[in-house]
Amino acid sequence: MIPVHNQARISTVARSPELRAEAIEVAVTVPTFRRPKQLFDTLASLQKQRTKRSFAVIVIENEADQREGAAAAGPLFESGAMQGLVIVAHERGNCSAYNAGWETALAAFPGFSHLAVIDDDEIADPDWLERMCSAAKAYSADIVGGPQIPVFPASGDLGRASHPVFAPPYRQSGPVPALYSSGNLLIGRQVLTAMGSPFLDLAFNFMGGGDSDFLSRAAQKGFRLAWCAEAPVYEAVPARRLEADWIRSRSLRNGVISTLVERNRRAADPFGRLRVFAKSIALLAASPLRALGRLGKTGSRSIASYPIYVALGRVLAEFGYANEQYREPEKN
């Protein structure tokens, strides 16, 4: 059962009839917003997982009115073809959806050891869940991240795959100092209980970056991070995201998020805010040289300009600029 204080903003709309909640080892959360077809494909990839671990899926519908995702997923759960729950997170926003799913996992599955996260525009490799869990054990990691491999439209520019907006932060498996995305993630239960709810800061609700901030705070608390290069998910990239203005906007947004995350990390420092601003100015001053270096290596003006836009976004954040790309999802 979901705690009473959450019932006004979280409701369960479907549940597997023979779900043995106490036997679940891994909870897999899938937030969704207006992507019923892609969600169905994501769930199909979870049905094909090659693992002996007992896992349950929680679909988090974040469109509380039309509920297209819940309508598409509901029959799978009600028939028992998929084990788990479909819930509605009535408070709209990226962070609200994640928080609702993670809270529900803790309330519904008393014995799970790990929580996995995959988005509704991603397809999991058949060995995804098993490899993520195995990596957590192999590297004694509390949190494991994995690559989100972009799948471009047939007419897309495949050269975009190496752009920092799309490329994974690491190439090899092992312990890492930082993780940035929840699109392919495994979190130990101990992390969730220690961090407490709300897990993701609602200030990032329509901007994105709440996951990066959460991971930064978790690392600051001493939780160990690792990367599993052998556990990819495949992310569908719509044509809109290949346009130059979207990539520029995402690059600026990454800079804004970088400032906000670092500001939170240094909140207790006497001169933390000043140090963050000084770093942003230094990065902006150095960005033209960094861009020239990237241009020489890649020959791509888009890749070369990335550090300039990130640095500019960092500075703009100091003056209140917030690039809320998720505010208008049809443009994202």
C-alpha cells in the first residue's frame, strides 16, 4: 500500500493479479509522458530480460488527464503478462514522476535490494538488468550507470553520435567519480533510504538535471558510483533533436544545470557561491580555445561550440536564466 500522505498525488491504476511483493529483488521504474507506443516497446524489452532475479516494473504515468501511457500499459499488468504496477503521478514534472515511482517502490516492495530506471523512449538490451546488478556487486557500487545509445532516424546525421549531447560520459566499465543521468541507472535501496524523499529536487522539474543533482548529492554522502559499459539501453532520437537550435538549447541547459548542481554541492562552503561564479567565468574565458582544440580534432563546428554554450549557460544561470525544455514537451 502507498502511504496515506501520498494518495492525493499518487494513485494506482493497474496491478498484476498474482504479484508477490515480498519476493521482488529489483524494482524497475519507467516514467512516461505521452509516448504510449514507445512505452509499449520499452516494456516489451523488459519482458525479454535474461535474468533469474525476481523483478517488478512500476510505470509512472505523468499525464494525469488523458493517461495514454497508463491505458497502453494497464492490460499488460492486469493480465499478468508484466509483473508490477501502473501508477499516476498527479503532479506534473520530470522530478515529480521519478519521486512518485521511487516512493512507490519503497512502499510496495519491502525486500527489494536495487531500483533500476529506464525511460519510456528506451529499449533495454536483453542482458541489461542482469549486467547492471552484476556490476553493482563486482565494483561494490551503490549506484551504477550505463550507456544510453542514441538511435537516430534513418535520415539522421550519424555523426551526431559523438556529440557530447548524445555521447555517453564513459567508455569502459569500472568505478567512476560522477554520474549524470537517470536514463540508465541502478540504485541500491540503501541510497534511497539514506537520501530520503523527495529524492529529486523539484526546482529541476521542467528543466531536467534533477537526476544529476541527486547523483551529485549521493556521491557527496559517500555512496560509491560505477559504470557498466556492457549494459546499454537504446534511446530513440526524434528528428527534432538533430536540429541545430535544439542542440544549442540543450548545451545551454547543460551549463545551467552544471551551475545549479555545483551550487547545491557547495552550499555549506563560506564562499561557495562566489567560487562557482568564478569557475563559470574562467570556463567562459577558456571556452574559445577549447572550441578550437575540438574543431581541430573533430572537424565539427557543432561539437567544437559545445564548451562555449555550456560555459555561457553556466554564467546565465547566475542571473536567473532557466532553460525549461520540458515545460513544452512537444518542442523537446
